[in-house]
Amino acid sequence: MTQHIISIDPFQATPFGLAFDWLAQSELDAQQVLWVMPRIETVGSFKRCWAQHHAGLAALGPWVQTADRLSQPAAMGPWLALQADLVGVLRELPLLGGGSSPSQLWGLAQEYLELALRQVLVQKRNTNALAEYAEHNTFAWEEAQVVATLAQTYQAELMDLLPKPAEPMGRQPLQVVWFDDGETVPGLWLELFYPGVPVQVFKLPAIEGPQPWQALGASRFAEKPNPVVLQVAPDETTQAQQAAHQILEWLRADPTTEIAVAVLDRLAARRMVGLLADVGVLVDDRTGWRLSTSNVAGWFDHLLQQFVEHGQLTAVTQPFTGLPLEHLEPWAFGKSGSRYTLAQWAAAFAALFEKHGLDLALQPDEAGQQLLTVLGLMQQVPAETEFDAKEFLAAWRSWAESQRFRPLDIESPVRMVPLLSTRMRPFQRVLVLGCAQSHFQESPPGLLPPAVAQELGFPGPRLARIQKISALYELLLHSSEVTLLHSAQVAGKPEMLLPELTWLDIVLRDCASVEQHWSSSWHRTPANLEIEVQRQAEQALQITALGNAGSLPDSIRVTALDDWAACRLRFGLKHALPWPQQREEAAMRYEQLRGIFVHKVLEKTAQHMVLPGQPVNQLQAWKQTLLDQARLVWNNLELAQQATVYPFLKFFDQIVPRLAGKLMERQIQGWQFKGAEQKVEHKLVLQPGGASLALKGRVDRLDMRGDSLAVSDIKFTNPAVLKKRLADPLSQPQLPAYQAMLNKPGAQLDFLGLHKDKVDWVSFPPLSDEYREQGFESWGDVLLSELSQELNSFFEGQAVWQANPGDACEYCAVRSVCRPETHPAFNGGDAGEEGEDE
């Protein structure tokens, strides 16, 4: 392959202009020339210049190949098949595969295949560095053997995976024009496919050392006003704010202007996009993201993890709305722990998607399309290697890490692009986001040292850095306006400005800026974007009742008394203010459905066991009745309700033996089931004011033993925790309230605590002597007396309620408005009880 090299002076000519002048002098037929570009993004600019210089041939278009596509496999299906076979081989190699996780094996397979592909590409060259490296490294020797075997065994398949040249009219080009940015792959590719075709090389500037920056400072900054500006932010947050401010400033000056954001700092870019979105400015993101970072990838990864852990899928949500699928029965594939081919796994999940319409939901999304594509590719993989569920999850993760996706194009004048994609492209206004030295440092590819990597066509760290520096240099030289944004520190650690920009800053210094940190010729300090706010001490929220009994509700539910006992402010905000009637249109929460399910099962079980002839002294009869009634209650639920409460069924199955024992124990003690879910209402007269309101509730369970009554409340709480809480019986006000509302001062008050570790009845202690001496007969009398006096004081405007920090603050519906952290006791409370009340 004969190469003729012309080095481009960035100050004298543009690459395209120089190439078109050469083409005109060569008198070649333009349709017989193959043009090799550094990146796919360059092609658009090239074609526009082509149309200007070759108006008569513009409709035919040039014959173009891009260097970035030459290093990628031409077909992903066969590549995936080779990777699957190689994973099966690596599992059996003790030195390479022994002890490796499934994810590590897929990563090794990906890397070895890339190396084998490169060996096929460089087959006509001597690879001395690779041979020497393998000879002196035991682990690398076995790696080299694997790679060499791959390259030899699958040479035909790997050759097919090399990108093939597209040849219009079925013939080779008479001439190749290569815009060389330092990548070695185009040269290897041309040598392999076009060894006899002459190549005209236009070598793009490779910026290295301080001299080019001296020339840039002497020429570019002579213009007025200065076209290049440097801004140094104190931290990442300010950097994002300055970036958004600069873009808004440009848009205000010219709403139609095109703005390119060359991204080196991805975190700052995300923050900037969020800030611009807040003011209605959208950003067209052309940088490309790993597929693994997409919402779709996270959704599918979660599905696979659920399948790996449980052997089935019991809860599947829509990928974008998060709503649970309707009519979903537990889904499983094959036998738990069994192995299947990639094609079988992919076909199973594709069928699941199609059955529930998930494929239609994924189709409009860019990442969703890629997920459907890989499932389609996997179904066509002929590899016979079999994988279990965990290994299939690793296969998906390896693919998602290796692929990139770009969100759908957005109509916006602001476009984010990678720095390298800006080469050979004209821009009006450019914002370079991230100018730290760390942004220009590159690591060697994979396991290889730089010399070996370069021999196989990989850009080493030095070349990769030069390519980025050169792209930045071209932007500063040719763009109309450029703003460079650097953050002086990241995550609290100092970040050094790129040394080349420091050189430029030194070149630009004059006598007036010798003592300054930055040269005044280009450094700009933007106005303070922060709004300073005078901090004031927080005060805890307090509420008082409206005048003329305006706050007095008609009724209060007994369940609201839990809030009253826990925190007066919570009770006041939720239940003692005249809120308009709320309509419950949302689906019931898990906690609500769990309670309904258990209450109905226990009620139906009790009703069944009191029938004549039932073996109430046999534990198995109680267990079977509980299971039978649970099945009946479950079948009567709507599908959406079944999906919500389904996770509770496993817990219920676990506690059935203990629950059956406690119900049978209750029966043996002589208690007979009387009723459940019984509505109760009581008129509460506030003392001493005389106003009244209705207490309304529903008793969980009533039992009789002779003339004695037992009132029970079911709690999804460890019985040991319930016993601790009953050290202060009035802290659990619902059962005492029912005792008083039923006018049964002698009624026994019991909790039935349901917990994975224990199921038991927990009874209230007897009324203390202190209250008996005051004339009270029951805990219910004490509760209603205190409640009537305190509510009277509040509704008459004599009391002020505020937060009562403590255990109640662990979960609170009004936490966001009460600000109890102003109370010194807020951080000192012990609220670590296990279990959760219904």
C-alpha cells in the first residue's frame, strides 16, 4: 500500500479545502475515490463541503468510510455467538476461569474476542511486543494462547466480522483519501482490503508541546472582542450554574444560534441539563450513554434479579410508568437451577413481553428498542453452550455495558457532543464543559501494556490524550465564540487545569495581570449567581382552633386516636381541622389490603369453627380451615388487589401453624366467637364546654365467655413489642375507646400480635390503683375523660398544639411541615422497635 502524506497546517488551510484542491489537480473521477474519516460525526460536515465544491455530483454523494466503525464488529449476532461459546470454554480453564464470577467470565470473553479480532486485522505484521509480553508473564501466556487459538480456530468467522468495504458499482476505488487523526486501525484495514490502492493521507494536526499554544495565543487572541473566555468555578455546583447561565446569555442575544456543548465532565453536564430544563430550555444529547445506564436496562436488570433470587416472576411493572401488570400469574421458565442456551432464555422473555404487551411499550424508546434487538439476536444465536439464570443475567449485563444508546433527537439549538466528535466541524458558539487535567488522561485498554495495545491497533494513553488536545485546539482556533468552564475542585479535592491551557494563560499575560491568578486577557469572573438569604432560626409549627367552634368536626374515627396519643400536632392537622371531604379514588395500599385479607380470613375461620360438629380441639382442623378460608378470600379479590397483596401470602403461610394454635387455645379457654368488624358509634360530650362530636369505629373481633366480653385488635407487630407498649396502656387508645363506647368497663382488652417470629395474645393490664382511687372503672373511662377535656380546651381556643418529638416521628404523614428538629428531644428518642402497626 503506497501512502503519500500531506501534513495540514491548522493556520493555513482547512482539511476539506486542501483535499478538494488536491482532487481537482489530480483529475481523478470523484466517484472512484474512497474517503476515510476519523468519526461518523464528521461525515455531515464533509458532505456539506462536498456539495459546495462539487455541485454537479452532489446528488451522487461521496464514497465514505469512518475509522470509529472499523474497530467494531460488523455483525453483532455472530459476535454474540462466539462470545457465548468462549464463556463455556473459559469456565473449564482453571487459571483463567477458576474462581471468576459469571460477569467476569463474560468480560474476559469480550476482551479476548476483541484481541483475536485485532490479531486477524494485523495478521500481515509482526507482533513482537505481544510475543515478548506473553513470554515474560505466566498469566499473559495462557491469555495469549487463548487469543491465538481463537484467532486461528475462528479466523474465517472473525474475518467476516471485520467491517467490509462497500464498493459502489462492484469495483475497488482507484484512490483512497484518508484524513488521519493518529488512529492506526484505518491503516491496518486499508492494508488488508486495498493493498494495491494508492492512499493520499491528509494528516490532521497532532498538538503536542507548548509551541502550538504560543502560536495560538499570538494569532487568535489578537481579535477584539476576545473570542475565547476562561471561567473557573469554585465547585461543581457553581460550574453547572455558570454553564447554564452562559447558554441562556447566548440564547437571549440570538434565540436561533446553534450552541455546541463539548462534554468532558459528565456529572456537570447532567446538572446543567437539569438547570436548563427548569427554565424551559431543552438540550439535544448526542454524547451517547452506556445502555446499562438507561431506565429500561435498570428495569430489565431488576426483572432478571428477581428471577435469579426467587426462580419466578411474581411482580412485573410497566417499564416507564411503574404500574404493576394486570392479570399476571407467577411466571417461571424451566426447572429452577437448570441451564439453557441463550436462544432459549431470550425466547422465553420475548414471549413474556409479547404476552403482556411489554414489547409495544418498549418499542418507542431508544433503549427499549435495543433491549428488544438483543433478545432477537440472542434467539438467533446457534451456540449450544448452556447457562443458568445467574449466567444469563451476567450475559445481559455484559451486553448492556458494551453497547451505547442515544436518547431520541430533541429539537433544540443546544446540542451536547463528545469533544472528539468536534474535529473538522465548524461551530458558531461552543461551551467546553470540563477542562481539568484528569479529563484528558486515558488508561491503557484492558489488560495490555501500552506498547502491546498500540501494536494491535488500540490507541495508547499518549495518542488518546493527543487526540483530545488536538480537538480542543481546533475548537479554540476555528470557532467564533468559545467559553471554557473549569471547576477548581471536585468532591472537595483540588482539580488542576489542563497544563496546555495553563501554558496559554502564561502566553496571554501582560504587565497588568502578572500578579493575578489568571490572565485578564481571557479570564472572566461572572456575576454572583447565588441569592444570599439571611438565615433565621426555625420555629416549631403550632396550631390553634378556629373561633366560634369553626374547627370542631362532626365526628372522629377511633383509628385517629393513635395520632392523638402519638402527637397532638399530627392529630390536629389530620383530624381536628375542617378539611373538605376527600374522595378515595386511588387503589388501596398494600397495608390496607393486608389488613382486609387477614380480618376476613380470621372472621370466616371463626364462623366455620363454631358450626356444630367441628373438631375445635384438633390443631390440623384449625390449620386447614385457615388455609381454605385464605384461598376463598384470595379468589374473591380483584386481580389488581391480588397483585398488591401477593407478597403477604408467603408470610401468612409461615404463621398459619402458630396462628392456628393460638385460635385453638382461645377456644379451649372457653371464649366463643361473637362477631367481627362490628360498627360502633358513641356520642362524646366535651367537658366542661358541652359541645359534642361522634366517635366512630369498627371492632376487629368480639368474643364471649359466659357474661364476660373480650375486645380484640389485630396488629402486625411482634407481641414482645406490644407488651412493652402496654407499659403505658393509654398510648394504645383504640381498645380502651371501644371498651367505653360499648359501655363494658369489665371487658377484657387483647391484642393479637402477628409477626414472623411469634404469634400471641397480649392483654391489657388491670386498671391501676391510682385511677381507681379517682373513681374510674376502666381504661376506657380514663381515656374518654382525658379526651373530652383536652379536645374541649383545644376547640375553645384555650390550648396550642405542637409536635411531640419521639418515637412517633419515625413515620409521620406531616413530618415535612412540623419541623420537630427544633425540639432538643428530637434526636435523642429511641424509636427502634421492630414490627409495624396496621
